[in-house]
Amino acid sequence: MPKIDDFNFKGKKAIIRVDFNVPLNDKFEVTDDTRIKAALPTIKKVIADGGSAIVMSHLGRPKGKVNPEFSLMHIKDHFAKLLGANVLFASDCVGKEAEEKAAALKPGEVLLLENLRFHLEEEGKPKLPEDATDEEKKAAKAEMKEKQKVFAKALASLADVYVNDAFGTAHRAHASTALIADYFDADSKMFGFLIDSEVSSLDKVLKDPQRPFTALMGGAKVSTKITIIENLLDQVDNLILGGGMIFTFIKSRGGKIGSSLVEDDYLELARTIEKKAEEKGVKIFLAEDVVAADAFSEDANTKVMPADEIEDGWMGLDVGPKTIAALKDVVENSSTILWNGPLGVFEMEKFATGTKEVGQAIVKATEKGAFSLVGGGDSVAAVNKFGLADGVSYISTAGGALLEYLEGKELPGIKAIRG
Ligand code: AMP
């Protein structure tokens, strides 16, 4: 697999899968162009080398139907402005128009294809009546699989080289993110800059971490993070648990948690995790004290309490000062840090201290040479809110794909290229 930095696109047509699934307002104007900006380095590299770029993406969920609401035409001019170059458009991503426009592309030119998801074949989910029998479902799936291959081949036929730069959809085995790669030989398919940096940052953490390696897992519920926590037990030295999920652990130890968030169905699993951690020599850090409130509100009365002796009618909404001091110490002495999920209800000022101060400790550790990776919607929001974004090594905005990578799953979009 070539590295995009080393590849020369001169005279080549590259089909690039990007993630232009951006929010639009009711006038169909782009309201957040972060994802478009993120794809620019790859597209610019192709055209600067003297190649031409065929850019493809999905937008929204048109579910296999042509729907002007989800047309990438809405994005074309914004994209051209950011790119600083003219952008041509094909009103269908496959077929005669796309073929002719792709064939006529000159070095340095860019062609944007219409929404991939106007074709059911992109996602490969067949449409079935609700009362379909298992037999019918099986047959429809097999038929769709064949159609998907034809669709992926048609996209591939537009170009000489395939570049995947859409990490956000790398966990999906879609035509444009995975199947298409089968129609290019190993030296004609590669990751774009975005996926490349995402994968190498994640591998730095998960495959080759400098020790001590500390993971901070926060957020509301343990149920949504359980697979990640289990996978991390094989990798980390320290596991810091924060947010609402700690109360399931504390209750499972026999602690009193008042009316804090708890998932009673997970008490047994919490015990199993603690046991596994002990067996593997992973140190788990659970809050010693919490900032408790008498209501889930910014105006609530608050009190610091031991995390396992929360009074009735009170709920823990942030980690307390003793815990913060202990966590800062662990974090500042770590060489690799992974952070997913806030340590408290950081959206409310009164319960933001833990997330903010431990976030600052991550920045301090990074200044001292640690590698820090922050990922998952809410921790990214927290890092941005507290102005810490420039102080961490890498921020992943990939959502589902990141979570699956952290769970230890092989992502189809990565495998299709890397093998
Ligand atoms: P998640 O999407 O699972 O990462 O959860 C993030 C959300 O968890 C944020 O909106 C936080 O406000 C919330 N959260 C963090 N700590 C607590 C807590 N102690 N009790 C209730 N919710 C919390």
C-alpha cells in the first residue's frame, strides 16, 4: 500500500472517497464546513501533483432515492471556494454523464459526483416488505450483493487510483468505502491524509503505546462503553473511570449512590471488569469523592461527599477535589493517554471542574512529551469548550468508526486497503 505523501499523482485520475456529510440550513447553506476542510489536503495533493480528482461522498440518508434535498450540488460552490479551484459536477455518480466528465478531466481539474446514497447499492441494504420471509430476505441480500459489486466496479472504472479519506464511514462495508478497493491493485489504492493520520495516531495508542498508558473513560452510561473498556483492559496500565458510569461500579461494590445514574443490569458486569482488571494488573481508578447535587440542574444545591456514601436524594454529577488531585497525578505521569467521555456533567459550570482540570493535566502531560488522543463526541466538545484542543496530540472526530476501532474491531474501509 503506497503512502499518499510518497505517491505521485501526475497524469492519474484519482477517485477520492471523502466525508462531505455536512449540516445544511433551510436555505441549503453549509453551516459547519469542518469535514470539507479536513478533506482538502488530499484533494490538493492530487491536483498539485498534476493529477485530477474525482470526489465522491454521501450526504444525509436519502435511502437509495434521488432527493434534491440531499444533493451534493448544495455543497459544490462552498467546496470550490475552500479549495480555491473550479469544481465540475456530475448529476449521477455512475452512468454516462459521470463517465464522460471523468474521461474528459484534465490534470488539475476536480469533478464532484452526486450523492452516492441516491443508489441503494452504496449501502447495500435491500428494500424489503415488512412481511418478507427469511428466504426472501436471504435472496434479496444475495441479489443486492451482486448489484453492489457492479456499482462499485462502475465507480472504480472512472479512475486509475482509489483514495479513501473518509474515516467517519470506514466502519461501514459500503461500495465506495470498501468494495471499490477490489477493483484496484495494491499499488493503486491508499489512504488519504486524514485516514492516514487517524490510523497512525490510533495505532500509536493501541498497538505501540509508550508506558505508562492511561485511558480515561467517562460519559453517562457504562452500557455504551463496555466493549471498549473490555478491549482496553488488554492494553492499558491505568484505567480511569469517570462520569455517570462510575455509580454502577460503586453500587456493585456495595456503595451508597443516592439517586445517581445507575444501570442495575450492569452490576454483575462491573464486578467482572474489576476482577479482570485485577488479573491483568490494570489499575482502576474510581472516584473517591464526588460533587453531589440535590437536582440535575445548574441551580441545584451541591455538596462534596464520599463517592460511596451519597445521601438519599442526592446525585453525583462530578468527581470531587480529592479525586481530581489523584487523577491529575496519574495523568501527568503517563506517557500515553486516551480520553473518551467527560468526567462529569461538564455542560453545567458547577459540574465541569473535573473534566476541565483533568483535561488540563492531559495538556501538561503532553507538554512533557506524552502522546494524548482525545476522541468521541462529548470529550471533543469538552476539549473545545475549555480551550484545550491545541494542547493535545490528536483529536479524533470520527464517532462510530473510532469507537469500533477502540473496541478492537477491524474496520472494513481500513482492511480493504491495508489488507
Ligand atoms: P456519553 O455520550 O456516554 O459520552 O455521555 C456524555 C454525557 O454524560 C454528557 O452529556 C455528560 O453530561 C453526561 N454525564 C457525565 N457525568 C455524569 C453524571 N455523573 N451523571 C449524569 N450524566 C453525566
